[in-house]
Amino acid sequence: MKDYYTIGEISELYGIGMDSLRYYEEIGVLEPKRGKNGYRLYRLKDICRLNIIRDLLQLGFSMKQVKAYMESLNLDNTMRMLEDEKKSIHQQKEKLRLAEQSIEKRMEHIMKYRNEEEASYREVPYPNRYCLQLNEDITRDDEVDFAIKRLQKRHEDKIRSIGDQNFGASLSAADVKNGIYYLFHSVFFILQSGEEGSSGFRENYDFRGNYDFQGNYDFLLPKGTYLCTFYRGEYRQSPQRALELLEEASRRGYRITGDILELYPIDNRYTMKPEEFVTELQIRVEKT
């Protein structure tokens, strides 16, 4: 066995670029000897250190961690560093678990709504739904997207991703009856009950058995019966669909008790084909 190896020989033996070897020397984790011609010569102890560096990097350690480890190499520090890295790996696994959960929910969401029956009406009993809301008059579809992004930005410490949220905009039923169709008065996120991982909110049950988001909401869609319908395709259908929803409520003998809610279960988050969009309209009703 040779006593010294050149940088080219070490690079080929370990599959490490010569620039990386020079960097290891620059930060002080390797200290090759210099020959008479100025060339780097790696001794057996350098190879031992290089083995340690390679093993630590393969375990996911940063070069900063490697340097700190090499400067104080003893069993206590080794155990401490391995424990820290173990905790880091568990945290990464939890992030991956939440990411996988989010992907599965999005897939289930798409499958649910792509098969939803169009132009039918359902009476759905909803519990209280806690929301984040931005009150602002909006007159164009592209302004709705911008307002939703602003709302998410305002609550970015709580809402990690718009893709995980159920959101919509509100229309005045009176406006629609009077022929005012493209005037939204707010946008909102509906916070998901029992999904702390996706909404970022900690919730408890109150003494009535309702969810309590501990004040981390600014708008409540009250519980009650909501008349709901879906349509597919471009949003220009919205005025006619909203009118039809109000007419259906009247036919069923209902009194309107809130705004028309326009929700976007499948929109440009999932597809750029307008014909694949799915929009839901809801309105809270009571028997007259």
C-alpha cells in the first residue's frame, strides 16, 4: 500500500470531484500534505477522515455539521450528533406523511367532484362552518383569484396551501334578483373541522358539542339547511345558475336567509381546461 495518494487518485477512488476535495481542505476537514512540487498528497489518516466525511454525508449531515463533528471527535459528541440527526429524520418523515395525506385528499376531492351530478338540487344540513374572510367588492373573475391570494397571504401562518382549502365568494341574493350578477362582496376560506394538519388551527368542542376554533376565525357560516347545486364549465354560467337556484328555493317554499355562496371545488388549481371546472352554489334556506 502506498503512503501517499494524489488528488486525482483520491477523486477516482471515491468518486468525489477534485473541487469537492479542495473545498474540504478549504474548510479544514482535510489537511493533505504538500509535495516538493506543491501537489497535494493524501496520507492514510486523510483517507480515514475522508471515510468519516463520506459516511456522515450519506446519513444526511450538512458540511457544517461534519466540520463541527471532526473538530471535536469523541463518543459523547458522536452520540449527541446522531440523536440530533435522528430527531431531524423523524421531523422529515412527519412532513412527508402530511404531504402524502394532502395528496391523497386532493385525489379524493377530484374524484368526488368530477363525478358530481350537474344541475340537480340537494338540501344539505351543514353545521357551523368557521371561515377566514376578506370583505371587498369584486366585479371580475380574475379579481376573485387575486383576492383569495391576498386572503391567504394575510393568514399564511395558518393557511399553508390554497390547494388544501375549500374557498369561495359571496353574492347578494337581492343583487341577483335585481339583475346585478357580477358583484361579489367577499371571499372566504372554510376551515376544515378535525384537520389541524391542513388548516393549522387548534380546535376543541364547546359545551354544545360544536367545534371551537378558539377565536382563530373571523366569519361564521351558520348551521342550517343549504340548498346546493353544481355546474360544469365556464363561470359565465354563474348568473343564470344563481337565478335558477333562487327559483328552485321559491318552488320548494323556502325563505332565503343568507348570501349565495359560490364555491370552487375544481378550478385552475387542478385544470386549465374551463370545461372541466366544477362550481358549487349554496344558499341557506328556511321554511316559510
